Amino acid sequence: MMRALLITLIVVSAPCAALAQIDQDWKSCKAEDPDDATVSACTRLIETNELGPNDRAVAYCHRGSAYWRKGDSDKALADESKAIEINPEFADAYMTRGAFFVDTGDYDRAIAETSRAISIDPRNARAYSNRAFARGRKGDLPVRSPIRPKRSRSTRYRLRLT
């Protein structure tokens, strides 16, 4: 009887431990620190069979961001591309690829990637920021008219005929 209870307890608690590990991996994967623990946590999530395609794309995107912050641009670009392959409507992956292309000096691709992110998610402020940064670096910012001070109504103009 005691053995059966122990086996039942192990069988019931095993999924709980696995879920706890997945939860901890998500926290580590989403961390802003460009360290090996972030990459490892994202990799464990990618390799698990517990994630649906959208969550797997998010894990690839976070791991790509971690690689990018670590300076490993080849792996970063590969992961962001994989995230887009899994979910072609994942704006953050396009936004991150755009940031990567700004860093590499490929401003046309950066503008295209960030514009794609904006078309998917018009509220993606980082995509707008990255696109403006790419346009600024390229020298492709829209020309604005200078700001002119407003004149008060009490100012009178005289027409001079000479």
C-alpha cells in the first residue's frame, strides 16, 4: 500500500516539476541579460515538446535577442529568421532583425524589416524607433519645414510700397 502511494505521488508530481521548470525557463529566457543562462533556458524551451508553434517562435526570438546582445550576430539572425519561419506574423522578430541590420549598416534591409513589423503591429513603438534610427543613419529622414513662432493677433503688418 505504501509503495503504491509513493508511486502515485511520483507520477502526479512529475508533471508539476516539469511545468515548474518550463515556467522558470520562460523567466530566464525573457531576461534582458545576455548571458549563457538566457540562451540555455531558451534552448530548453525550443527543444521541449510542450510548446505550441507561437510559443516556440517567441523562444527563438528571445534567444536570438540574447545572441545579438552577446555579439553573436550569425546565430541571432538565424534564430530571428526561424521565429519568422514558424510565425510569419510575429512583429517582434522583424523588429529585432531590423535592429540587427542597423548594426551591420544595411539600412535598406533595416527599414524594410521594421516597416514589416509596423505593418503587422502598428503599436510596436520599438519598430518605429528602430526604423527612424535606420533612416537617420541612412540620411533618409523626411524633410520638415522649420517651426515658425506663432504671431499674436495684436501684431499688425504694414504693407510697404516703395
